[in-house]
Amino acid sequence: MIRSTYPFFYKRYAYDNSTNLLHDLKNETPACNIDNIDKDLIEAYSSLNEGSLILDHPVYKKCPHCMDE
């Protein structure tokens, strides 16, 4: 679900710095537990291109619940 509030501000992707998981908020499932992530540990991105530095990060992982492998 695309969210309007901090730290998402209508952006599609949310990166959880505590777990190194990238979530696709358009495909979010209850198993993603987005509401339980500390908001100060989230970085939001409009597109995967905007988050390209994260995609190159060696510990980056796609959320198995909302991101296609």
C-alpha cells in the first residue's frame, strides 16, 4: 500500500536498514510487517533507479513476500 506519511511520502519502495530488505509497497503483504519497522530505519524510493546504490549494496535483499525474484 502506497503511504503518504513519513518516511514514505507516496514512494513505492521502502528499504529497511535493520534487515537490509527492500519492500515493494504496491505488492505489500501482511507478512512484510511494514508497520512494525522503526520509521527512522526506513529509506523510501520512488523507483528502483532512485535506489540504485542500495541495489548494488552487498547485503541488499529483496523481501520474499512482496518482491519478485
